Amino acid sequence: MTKLSVNVNKIATLRNARGGNNPDLEKVVKDCQRFGAQGITIHPRPDERHITTRDVYNLKPIVTTEFNIEGYPDERFFKLVADTRPEQATLVPDPPDTLTSNAGWDSKKHKFFLTDTVARLKELGCRVCLFTDPSPDMVEAAALTGTDRIELYTEAYAVAFSANKEAAIAPYKAAAAAARDLGLGINAGHDLDLHNLRYFHEQIEGLLEVSIGHALICDALYLGLENTVKLYLKALR
């Protein structure tokens, strides 16, 4: 079964809008795991507009499943990873002012930087994953960095899904095939939801993990958090 890692950034965003501790991020993380999620994802951006530095340290002992920290690999990110030792570090090419991740790494252009970064993170004992566009060329370049996994950036799939799901999934199937041939693990994330997740899961052989936050939290407003987590898990069976 493909693992579901719940990205809780939006819970922190809502909390930060008023200050205080409502909603309680730590309780939400505990509950997501209690409801069946097999991982928790956070993306602590430098401006702390959602997940704060303090959150990273507070969540470490609470995450009893898989702790996945996303981010651009600057020295701040390295310190957080070194101090908390998450099971997985997912590298994204976002500059500090980016609203949300909107592209995968150009692993050819940044080959030497990524190779050094991956090696540093592996020395800390965590699995490394590179955010990657659905291109066999980029997957092949990612493999040369020494990364353990790629995370397929799925916004293009989500946008095109309603019009032609077969065409939407085609580049992802090609990229996933390249990853399998190269021995890379396959994760996926960005704009996956209850409408498009099941088909993606059925079509991508060897999909190990999906990271879902925005859509899942939006669904939970209507369906309740427990029911929503279970519906996403059902889509992955």
C-alpha cells in the first residue's frame, strides 16, 4: 500500500492567523496518525508563515510514523535536519518568497550542488528525496546525484486530469518507469485530491508515498478530519 503523509502546513497557517494555539498543531498531528496516516510532512519556510522553527522541534517526539521535512537546502534547513533527524528530507528548489512549490529541480543544471547536498544529508542518516518534474531526463539526472527517491511534482497532472486523464498521466508513467529502471523510489505530491488520487495510484507502479496537505485539509472542513484521512487512505488501497 502507498503511504499517506499528511502535510500539516495549512493547520499552522490557520493557527498563525490569530496567534495562540488554535488549532492545536500537535494534536492534529497526533490525530492524523491515530486515524491511520503513515507519515507527517512539514515545510518550514524561512519566513515561518506556517510551520515555525519551534514547531519542527516540538513535533519531532510526537511524530511516531515517518517524519518528512521539506525545504530548500540552505544552512537553516541543514541545522533543522541535523537536530531532529527526520526519516526523510525532501529537497525543493523554492526561493524564500515562493508561495508554494511550483517546479521540480533542474537536476542537470544543479548536479554538483545537489550531489553535495544529498551526501551531506545522508551523513545525517535520513533518506533523501528530490522534488522532480515528470521528465525521464530529469529523473535520470536526479539519479546521478545519489538521491534515494524522487517526488513527482503532480500539479500538471491535477490540472489536466478532468479534461483527459490518460494524457495527464502519460508523462508521469514515463518518469516513473525511468525511476524504477534506475532503482529510485517514487513519491508524489502537489494538488492530489480525492478526485484524482485513485487513478494516479492505479497507474503509477511502485508508488511508495504521497504527500498531501492543502486538499486534504480543505476536505476536512466539510467531511471531518478522521473521515477525510480514511477516505484518502481508501483511495490508496
